[in-house]
Amino acid sequence: MGKTIELTESNFQEVINSDKPVLVDFWAEWCGPCRMIGPVVAELAEEYDGKAVIGKLNVDENPNISAQFGVRSIPTLLVFKGGQVVDKQIGAVPKGVLAQKLEAQMA
């Protein structure tokens, strides 16, 4: 059963360098839209278990990573492949939109 990985400054680089596509949800406790998209991200982690890596990064606890990737509004979801950002979504969107972005990196 897949689950989201809690990302921090100590494991971030290792996780995004996965050989699978990586979706990172930049979020914060106080962010309403982040709470809306949280369950969607969790569902994706289950559905793509073994095919993609799904992580969540709390921007309040990891400000350096947020700054490094220019995250100014949340939720921001970045898709990484080979350690590089290959797609980006700002704001809460339906699950299908995020699934399509992951699928595009698996082809």
C-alpha cells in the first residue's frame, strides 16, 4: 500500500533523484486549499505505488527548499524526473489533472 513520503531538507535530494517520476506537494498546515488537495495526493500515492513517488513538503518547516524552487503560493505541486522539475501545478486541481502529469512522465 503506497503512502506519501514526508519530505524534509535531509531526504529531499535523495527522493527527487528517484528513477521513477516524483510528485511533490508543497503545503502548510494553515492553507485551506492544501487541506482540500491532501486526500487527492494520498489517493495518488496508493494508485501509483511502485510506479511513482509521492511526497509532501511542509513549506513552513523547510523554507530553503521552497525558496530553491521558487514556491511562492501553495499548494504548489512539482513533478520531478531524474532530479529535475518537469511539470508544475499551482493551486488545488482535480485528481485527474495530477494523474495526467504523472502519466506523461512514465511514457
